[in-house]
Amino acid sequence: NRINLIYGTMSEYCTERSCPIMSGGLKYEYRWQDDSKYKKPTKLSAPQYMCMLMDWIEMLINNEDIFPTRIGE
């Protein structure tokens, strides 16, 4: 939730146009890869990358096999 709040604050300044690459400074560029749509590491804008990341995190958190919600599991 905190990461989502921080991202929400920054998203008005980091747009598709102003942040066309997800990077960590001049040396590092982050590329997205998953098992469905992006089979190979793919350049995405920072907003696209963050949206994909937040969706992926939500999917993991809601996965009962990883984070069971019932007592005794």
C-alpha cells in the first residue's frame, strides 16, 4: 500500500512522455518480462512498468497458495 501511495504521488510528474524508459539513473534500465505477454525482456515506459509491477504484486498477494488466509493453512 505504501509503495502504491508513493507511486501515485510521483505519477503526475512521470508520464509516458517525460519517463519513456524505466530506469535507475543513467546506468540501469529495467525491462519487463513475464510468462504471458512479454516473453523477452521488453522496454516499457516508467508508468507502464509500474502498472505491470503493481498488477503482478497484487496477483501474488492474492494468491492463496503463497499467502493463505485460512487458519491452519
